[in-house]
Amino acid sequence: MLQSFLNRIGIFYPRLSDDIGYVIYLQISQFLEMGYRVTLFTEEVKEDHEYNLPSSIERVVLSSSFKQGRSTQLRKHLKEHNIDLFIHHAAHSNNLFFDGLVTKSLGIHFCITSHEISPLFLLDKYYHLANFPFLYQIADAVVVLNTMDLKVYSALGIPTFYVKTPVPSSPPTKPNNEKHLVWISRFDQFQINYVEVLEIFRLVCEKVNDVVCHISGHGLPSDTVYINNYIKSKGLENKIIYEEVTPQKLLETADVQLIISTFEDFPVNLIRAKLHGVQVVLYKPPFFESIVDKKGLIPVPQHSVRGAADAIIELLLKGCTQQVFPVAAFKGSDNPSDKPLPYKESWKDIISNLENGKIAVPELDQDWLSFWKTTLFIQSENLKNKSSAPTLSSYDKKKIERYDTCLSFLLRNLCTKGG
């Protein structure tokens, strides 16, 4: 029986039907094995596309907008379900800061889990939201997936922990089918770059006669139209198949998985590939522990369409043994400093420190703070010059003003604390 003051964990993510939803599913399973009670908080339900949760899991569906009563709903359900620790997986959500305020006002521990890498802020957010890391000051702990982010947030005075993506206790097996190439992600050209995926698939189809390429994901109707038109215009209807199926189903018959996302989906995609014995060809990010050991994967330079295609062609034509991957993959890096604690032990350590009030706030690095603020300023000016301001509703404008007010308050206190 679990001996703990923090027994009931609330976990929030908007949906359970995407890649991070799979991480939530794995996390819930492991928390249950550790003896915790779990309540899942989401904003939507898509039963046909979700991962099956144990029947014992209670679920709360929140409004996605504070204008529609999200604050009242969140406060009500946190109290009714006796939540001791609320883990927020939407680290870049517009609702994050105010969810944290509601949670902390009830005396409940608040933890943020980030599934991406920190430079995302400089690329994907308008300047008035580019200071997300400073808003993380409200959290009792921030969990990240790589040591670069660990160093960044720690330098900003945020209690941060490096915890790898959870791995299923019983990895599935797969039949030894041949020459199936898969790509699974969102249809987002900015972050995921599906146009280059199609070009890589085309080059592979030119060299490997019996390959079948599977592209699966979701996005805007315009993205789907582009993909279907590309396939038809190249005469590849029988070679490239667009389908909306679960990643598990595709990976059961896959030989090679392509991953070319700029800054998203690496951990969960790699875990899936490893568990199904699928070789991976990917665009190499500049810094990510998940690819350090290079076991079962071939990294190529960013945007090297020809390089990725040649690597896939070589794998398919050589008929590489798929079962080599999962055996080697779980060994991990040979460098002990690259290895965090196993998943359960990591969270037990975080929760124990929360219970005992032993999570120390790192010392703020003033030099790093100056560098970070300067970088954000330059990026915000860059955004002003390159794009016109978006059309915002009166509610959105008011929400931005509230963010600016809260941010100014935090930065004033941060600077006072640091100096």
C-alpha cells in the first residue's frame, strides 16, 4: 500500500487522441502501478480515436475557455476529486497560467510537463506570449524531456526535473512484414514539414518497387487536399496511402518510420518505433538525448530530403532485421550522465520532495536572464517587422492584457529576488 500524503493525482491534457495523449495513457498506467489514484482532465472526448483507459479512471471534461466558466469548473472538480497534485501537460496553452492560479489558490501542488524544446518559444509564439518560461514560476516543479531544457529553466530560477517519456511495461510484438514505410504526425507544415515527407516518399518509390508508403495524421482540410493532390499528380495512388488509423496499427506492419519534425513528437515516436521493432530515419535535431545512442535509427541533416530517402532505400533494399532495434534500444546511452532515473523512480522522487517541502528553487542566473530577455526582445521585433498583427476579438485582447499584467508582476518580483 502506498504510504504518501499526496495520493490523488489530477492529469490535464486537452485530448487523449494524439501523440501526447499516448504519453498520458502510459503515465496513468504507471501511476496506477505505483498506487496513486488518478483523475484525468481533458477538454474533449473522441471515443473512437482515444487510448483505452482503465475503467477505474475518473474523467472530467473542462471548457476550453475561461469565458465559458473554465475557472469555476476546474476549481469545483479539483475539490470534489480531492486532488493533491495537478500535472498540466499543455505547457504552451493560453490557459496554463490561470489553471495554475486556480490550482495553487486551493493549496494544491502544481506541476508542468513540457513535451517540446524551449527554442519553440522563439518560433511559434507571438511576442506577448514569448515569455512563457517566466510564467512557469508559478509551478512547484517543471518536468522536461532533455537536459538542455533542464539547464535553461534552472538558470531562470525554476525547479526543473529531467524525466524521460514513460515506456509500457509489456512491449507489443509485431510480425516480420517487409517494405512498409510510415510517417505519423499532424499535418502542420510549419512544425512538422509534411511537404518534405511527400518528396522523400516519392524518391523512395522511384527506387523500391514493392514499397508501400503510409501517411497518417490530421490537420486542416487544406492540408489534406494538398496531400491528396500531390499523390494524384505524381501518379502514386497505389504507392502512397493516406489513411487515418492508429499509430499502433501502422507500426505493426512497418519496416521503417520517418520522423522529420523540427521540434515536436520525438520522444513518443521513438518509443513507439522501438517497441514495435521499427527502424527510424529522422532529421537530426541539434540536441536531444533520445537520439544520442543512435541504436536503431539513422539521423540525417535537417531538410536533407535526398539523404533521408537514400537511408530509407538502403534499409528497405537490404531487408534489415527489424528485431535488432527493440533489444538494443532499451539499453540506452552508454554515458551514465545522460541517464535520468527510471520513470517511476523519477516521479516518486519528485512527489516525495513535494510532500516534504524539499524542492529547492535554483539560483537565478542574471547573465542568462539578460541573454534570454534580449533574445526575446529581438524576436518580438522580428515578428513585428515580418507579419501584420492578427485580428483579435475583444475577449482575446483582454486576455492578452491580463497576461501582460501577470507577466509584469512576475518579472518585477523575479528581478527583485535576483538582485
